[in-house]
Amino acid sequence: MAALRDAARSGRLPPGTMLPASRTLAADLGLARNTVADAYAELVAEGWFASRQGAGTWVLNTAAPPIGVRPRGRSVTPVHNLMPGSPDVSEFPRNQWIACTRRALTAAPSEALHMGDPRGRVELRCAMADYLARARGVRTSPESIVICAGVRQGVELLTRVLGGPMAVEAYGLHLFRDAITAAGGSTVPIGVDDHGAVVEELEGLDVTGVLLTPAHHNPLGMPLHPARRAAVVEWARRTSRVVLDDDYDGEFRFDRQPVGALQALDPGRVVYLGSVSKSLSPALRLGWLALPETLVDPVVEAAGGQQFSVDVINQLTLAEFVARGYYDRHNRRMRGRYRRRRDALVQALAPFGVETVGLAAGLNLLVTLPDGTEAEVMRRAGEAGIALTGLSILRHPDAMTDERDGIVVGYAAPPEHAFGSAVSALCEVLAASRL
């Protein structure tokens, strides 16, 4: 609870930031759900957070209120969800998913409903091996795939296995840095420029591996330059280190050819991580690791030898969903929809003279802001009920790169009918901020 309070007080969690559901955060941290729910309730009572049934929990203030006293002033529910990395869950293919669940359960042997193989259901591992080879160029086999409850859990498991410090990009998701720390590791930042992670900085670092987003950097949006892709794999071979290839938003590209998985350059040194959280729904809690053969048993052992955290029926359903081609079709349909939203957002932002970055792929873009304006824009966004992310929260606290002001705007999360009003509200905030 103290860490959440400090994050709100310092501004690392700006007003309007949506927090994970208590069940999700509890699973990620290995805590009882009631522990997290009680912490949320206490911080709501103190005035740091606000909560409403069906709307979730969000950051309310960054100015410290008296303990135990509800702050006066306007309490704003986020009505415009522009959080990055979130899909439009109103487009979840419910009918196809239900049909696949029925087919999967009808065909599944009784033993499928036991704990079974700790790597995950063989049906899903086979389906994903075929899909990843075809769609992302991943070189793997069903025997080398481990199903997990999302990329974060995969990062935690790998940290437990590899030990020691892990290099990460200077700008990136803090939840992965937190995952490494929670698993007993530590992080060392490397720079990011227009060509992606500056992998040359890995030379001489005392790290066991590096976590990268080579297909689409989060949040800056560029792919890792081909020369750097080759260089980081060569570094891993030469130093016997491991590269974690987080295929962030790999399914969604608009204005460029697909960027293949880094893992394909050396399946013995690169781990591929993916999930359905961006393509289908984060609530499914389904991800996968395509591992070097030498890491399969250690990762399974680190997981406790059981697939207790990954729903078996969802595994069987996703296997059917992928095998029947529904996953490909859904991604193609959503790719077109997200591209139209991105174009509309860029057009709406054009009059403000701000630079938009990371347009070629993904579910969000970065709006660069003049120096010293990010906090003001985030404050106004919170007051207007807009949930988005400030660039500063994604910067590693030990990064040597210059601080940059910006906001990361997700254009996928709102349902279609709410997207226009969300963009209009954001434009009003930018206009009021006098950039």
C-alpha cells in the first residue's frame, strides 16, 4: 500500500491512471486478493484513489490530503479510456469463442480436465507452434512452448531462472521492471534512440540477459534496426546471455511490412514472449513462452511444476480458435479498424502542431510535448475524466537518457461509439494547455 501511495504522491501515477483489477494485481504479486482489495479501499478512503462498481479504480489526486479525510473538490470518473495497450473488448468475438468452447469441451478427453502437463495443454502448444511459425516466423516446437498467465508472469519466471540483473530499455512498461524486481532481480537501463534499443551499451554490463521490444518499441514505436537485431544476438551468443523478445503489438502493423520475431535469429539464445492481452482480452490471462530447449525444465520448475494459474478450458478454447483460423480473421478485422482510428486521431491532433510518434504499428501513439508541459496536460486530462499515460512514468528511474515530455495515447480501448468523444475531450485538454 505504501508503494502505491508513494507513486500517487510523487506523480508517477498521474491523476486518471487506471489501476489493475484487484484480482489481476494480486495474481501478479502473488498476494491474496483480499490484501490488494483492502489496500485499494484504504487508499480510496485516504483520497488517493477513487473507485466505482463497473468502472474500476483510478488515481484521483497527487496532492497529499489529510489522512482519513476525503478531499473536497471534483471527483471525476474516467469516462474516456485512452489507456495504451488495451484492445476494444467490445469487439471480443463472443459467438466464435462460445462455439470453440463447446467444440473443445466435446472433443477433450477426461484427462484434459486434470492438471496435466505443466507446460500447458498440448492442443494449445501445437496450435501456437504452427501459428507463431506462420505469422511471426518463430522457430519452435510444441515441446519448447510453455503456457503462462500473460507476459508479466513469463518475465517473472525467466527472472527466477536466470537470476541476476536484467538489462531493460530506458523507456518501457514499468510493470515488467516491477515483475523482475518482484522475482528477486534488478534492472539496468540501456538507451533508446531512433533505431530502437542501443544494444551496444550491453557490452561490459553485468547482466544475465536483456528484455527488448524489437518488433514495436513501447512506447516510442520504432522497430529495432536490423543491424542491432544481429548485434544483440551476437552478443548473447558470445557472452552466453539470453535475450527476451517481447512481441509487443506484433499482430498490429499498418504502414510497414511485418517485422519478424527476433527469436528466429537464434532460438537457442532468444526467448519469445507473447499473449492475447492486446489481440483478444487481457482478462483471458493467456500467454506463452517459446523457449530454448535448455530453459524448458527450469522454467517449469520455477512455475512450481503446475499450470495452476492458467485456465484449462480457456487453453482448449484458444487452441480451437487458432486452429480454425478465427484468430487470424479477428486480427485482420481489428487491424483495419485500429488503422482507421489511428488516422482519425492523427488528423484531430494536427492543428496543435505536436509530433506524433509510433504510427506504423501498435495500439497507441506517442504525442511529444514541449518541455515542462506533461504534468499540466496529465492534470487537465485527469480532471476531464480522460485515462491515458504520461511518458515520464515509463522512463527507468536510473536512465541516463534525457527526460522527455509526452503522453501515450491508446486509440484501441474505447468502443466504436465512444472513440470520437474521447478524441474530442483530449483535443479540448490540449487546447486548454496552450502548448
